[in-house]
Amino acid sequence: MRIVFACLSAALLLPVPAFSQQGQQRGGSRPGIYGQCPGASLSAAPTVDPAYSRLAEATGGQVFNLRGADLDKMAAVMEARLIGNKAEIVLAHGVLRDPAPREWQIPVDSSSKSVTFSVTVELKCSAAVLRPSGSPVSRQEPNVQITELASGHIVRVRQAEPGIWRVRVSGFGKFSVDAAADSDLRLDSFQFVRLGGRPGHEGLFPIAGQPLAGSSHLVRANLNGSYRSAAFRLLSEFGEAIQEVNLTRAPGADEYNGPLDLPTTAFRFAVVGYDESGIHYQRVYPQLFRAQTVEVTAVGTPEEAPAGSTTEFFFEVRNLGPRGSFHVVAADSHGLSIRAEPGLVTLDTGASAGVRVRLVVLAGTPDGTGITVTAAATSAADANLSNGVSVSLTARQGLRP
């Protein structure tokens, strides 16, 4: 018996498609792709449905594959992940293809009440957390809680001394590294925005879905807490800096905004600087972003839906990339009966297709209930090419269809 669960760090904007690619293996082991490490068994690396991995990676979470003796540690794993004012310091994921140890530097600042270091590896050879002095953290130390798993390593340190800590990992296959502090210094939000509103009342409003490739975008970030300086950058999935971002602070606010040229690879948004004590800090916004070549827009959606009947929505899917096919799915915030038609569209470059979504609102739905409907299009060839849009409406009793 084994249990797989994903810890999510942020709300995912798009639903996970309810289909799997043809020929996708859902269980067993993959002895062809791994190397060897002392004390590890190839059979200890069962596959996980890629939908779990994509969901966790997109939100800055981790997939814990518990099996055997690890099942008794589930409560400890969940407890270690419960952090008060959670502030992400480092997020990284990818694939390890050789046994050479890899290290990630974790800048712990003076605002951190505790720090949790969490590692998952499909085939773990070793994992350790090193203090700024270079000594490894051990379970015999005070204020330390360590949970050892066959494919993971979780260390929670209360009253962690400021400085550059390190996470060292060796193994094969998919991995993730997550270091988070209980801290009042937090990167609370990061959004792609557009200028909108009526004349004289213009403002910045979040865009729908993921940003489109091939153009510059406006972004907005909120950094809360006490700090001396802040500089912004983009990080790769592996946690490495790939691009500096110049943002301007809004007068009298903790809000920063400015233009951003999108990289061609997936990225996360981060801020670095010095805290109020002059100690280096880093904060990472957990959501993973990708410049997309598919766009979904809402067309004339209703603001209200009569309870006890079917309401129709219309969306448009536009392909900005090479010719391809896209699965279209719809979901709602209350688990109602909902369906998108057609469920598959094939589009040339620059072409668009209309999609009709039918939502059945139950007769007993209380008047005034808010409902969010999301439509998403995902490439049949590459699940990373995906975008969507959400619309909100209100259920009404006595409203005629």
C-alpha cells in the first residue's frame, strides 16, 4: 500500500485536466532511467501520476509518496508543513540524473521564528541540512524536528540562527526542495496586471490566466514586513536566478509595479534584499508562471444564473503557436454539473474556436450564492501549454431562464 498526496502552497488558477496522455504509466517502477546509490533499491522509485506533479509544481507544493513504514509518519509530515506566517525562501524542482550532490543556499534572516526545510526525491541517496557553520543538523539538537522518509527529508528548526544555510541532495529522478520560514516578512502577492477602468478612475487589474508569450507585461507585487532594501528577480524551476526585474515602489505603500519582459522558460518571482537588521533575505512567490501561446477569453458571460436550470457560457480559444489540438475542460467552485463543448479543438496558428459551457445550478441553491466558472485549454501534445479564464456569477431563486 502507498499513499500519494500533494501539499499545495497557493491556489491553482486553472483546473487540472481530467485526462491522461495515452500510454501513461500510473504505477510500478522505472528501472531503466535511474543510476545506483548505496542502500537504495530501484524498486523504491514508483511512478506518480504526472497530474499530481504538475499541480504541485504549479503551486509551489510538493508530492509526498508515502509507502511502507513511511505511512506511520504521515501525521509528522503534515505537522512539519504547518507553518504560521509562511514565507517561502527557496523553491526548486526538476530531475536529478547523476549521483553528484547538489546544494541550494537558504538565506535565513532575523525575522524567521522557525524554518522548515523539505526535500523529496524519487530515488534518494542522501539529503542533509547544513547550518551556516557548515555542520549538519542532527535530531539530537534542541529545537530540531527531523522526519526521515524513503523518498524525502524534512527538517524543522526553531530559533534558526541567521545566515546562509544549505540543503544538500543526492539522488535520481524528480526532486523538489522547499525552504520556508515562519516570518512577518512576506511576499504576499504577485500578479500580471493591465490598466483598466473608466476615465478618471483608472487602475491596475489582474489579467485572466497566464501571460501570453511575445509581449511585455505589467506586474504588481506586495512585500509586507520590515526591511531595508528590496530587489526583484525571476528564478528558474531549479531555483536559479535568470533575470532581474526593475519595479517601482508606490508612494506610501508596500506595492511595487513595473514592466516585465517574459523569459522563454518557466519562472517564479522573487525578492532579495536586507532585513531591518541588515541581514540578507530572499522571498519567493510560490506560483510557477509560463509564457503561453494559447489564450482563453470569456464572451458575453451572464452575471446571474437561475437556480434549477441550465445556464450557458461562451468562451473563445485562440492559438498563438504552431498548429495543434487542445483539450478544453470546465469546472466550477461548487461541484455542480458542468460541461464544455467541444472538448477538443484543433487550431492553426492565429485561429480561434468557440466553446460552449453548460452549467446546471441546483434548484435548492440559496439565493445570492456566488459561483466561479473556469474554462481551460491544454495542449494535447504538451500539458505545460495551458491557459484559462474564470468568470463569476450569482445564483438566483425565482429568476426565469
